[in-house]
Amino acid sequence: MAFIIGYEELSTLPAMCVTALGMSIGWGLFLDSAKHKIYHALSKTTWWKRAMEPMKSMMVNFGYPREPTDKFPNGITESMARDSYAYLVAILFAHFFSAVPMIPVLMNGWEDSTDVQRSLFLLGSLSDVGFSIYDSCNITIRTFFKHNMPTPLDYWFVMVPLHHTTSMLLSIPMNLYHVHRVEYHQTAVSLLMAAVLCYSAGCYKFSLDVAYKKRDLQLYKAIALYQLGVILYTRVYLWFPAAKSFRHYLREQNDMLFFYGASIMIGVLSLFNLILVVDGLKAVIKSFPKKFPETKSEKENTTKTLRRASGADFPPLDMTRIAPHKHEKSAKAA
């Protein structure tokens, strides 16, 4: 589309909105198909049974119940865990193919980039917006309407208001008014690639046999350290100076409307980034002291500890889970 109508035409608000909506439909079709194929392929692997429990633990940390509830009468089933794992693998493609078109502008700078490279940058950013639109709609439907693969409110809160909202509300205005800023290029590419690198490594980490293979335990620790390094570099070292620099630029330009709106979105994404930092630190702290287990009880303890280190904790949401679960248990007892 960019190469047919040109950068100037693509950079208009109507063109970007239509492109983003088209991308959301395209990603929806691709992700549903890819998830379906991965879902069925997982059952034929030898390692899925090992990966299932860490996946369930990650789902619990995102608000899925440990015990049966009204919304989850069978708790987290094997099919739910496999569906979530398959979708996690599928969305790596969405993040990767959204980031790659933006790399030329990141490397060359906006002024030295050609119209084709600028168009590719817009398409990459709009691809991410399209994915965010699709995923937000998908999660919202599964959270608030009856669905055979429901999602909890906690998960919706972290993924939609805290995560996707930033992309959906900030990317198109950035493309319209501040697309030349290097902070935008840097954070757009680095955060998408950080997700690709960390979650692809995490998917592989789930499959490791840490209780019975010494090499796998060492590899688990190396991956945990690698993930923490990527998170700290992209979501702390790059993110916070870039966010501060961009806010300073907006204040200098006296663009206060954009300044206040961007500040809110930066604050939301900063919170999400800090959640991932805590997750990475937790995984390293829990895994590194672990020695290779010898006895059966040690193997069970190691597996349980590393399983709990999977996924992202969000302490405020933990408080919201307690009361509903107690209510449901008392209702069943009655």
C-alpha cells in the first residue's frame, strides 16, 4: 500500500486508520490460523507435558484460578494451557514482522531515510497498532462474554489498559506529529524486539527438563539471566532516558496537550515495564541458587520452585483475586 500511494498519502490520518484496521483483520486471520496449527502440533511433541505446568503457573500469575470457579469450572485445563502457549508462540511473529520494517529508519535516522524506508516505518508501527486492536478485542470478548477459552479480569487489565492502550492511543498521533523523533524509533523497535527475544526464549525455557538433566538446569539459569539482561537494557536503560528526553522535547516545543497525553501513556507503559523487570529478577533470584537435584524430593522441589518463577507477578492484582475465590468456595460449601 505504501509503495502504491507513497509516503505522503500514507502519512495522513484516514490512511493510517484504514491501514491499522486492515492490519488488525490480517493479524487476526493469521494468528487464529497459526495458533490452531501450533495447538495441534504441541500434543505430538515429547516436551509439551513438561512445558504445560510452567505455562499454567504463568497463567495463575496473570489471574487464572488455581482452583475451579464459576467462570473456570475445571480450573486451568490442559487445552487452555496449550491454547495460551500456542498463541504466545504465534504473536512472536506479529511482534517480529512489526519491528523489522522500522529498522532502516532506526539505523539511518529520519532525515537520511528514503520515502520507501519512511513508509516501511509507518507500516511497521501500524502493524503493531493493528495487532493491539485485534488482541484487545479478542481478550475483551473472552473476558466479558461467554467463551470456551475464557480469560480473567486480571489478565485483561494488564494486557489491555496497561499494555495495548499505549500502542493504540499513542502510535498514530506520534506518526502524525513526531515521527521524526529518534526516541520514537528507538523505543518502537527495542520494545518489540525485546518481546520477541524474551518470550521466544521463555517458550523454550518452559520445555527444559530441569529436574533430570543437569545441562537443562544450567541452560534454564542462562536463559533467565539473558531475559533479565534484555529487559533491563530495553525496558530500563533505553526506555526511561528516551521517555524523559521526549517529554523534555515536548515541553520545549510548548506542545502541552501532547505532553500531558504522552506523559500518561509513558507512565502506563513504564509500570508495565517495571512489572517485567520484577518478573526477570524473580526468575534469576529463584533459579541461580538451585543446585542439580539428586533425590526425588529435591527434584520435586526444584521443579516446583522454577515453575513458580514463570510468568509475571502483579502484587496489586493478587489482592483482587483473594476475595472472589473465598466467596466462591463458601458458596459451594453452602
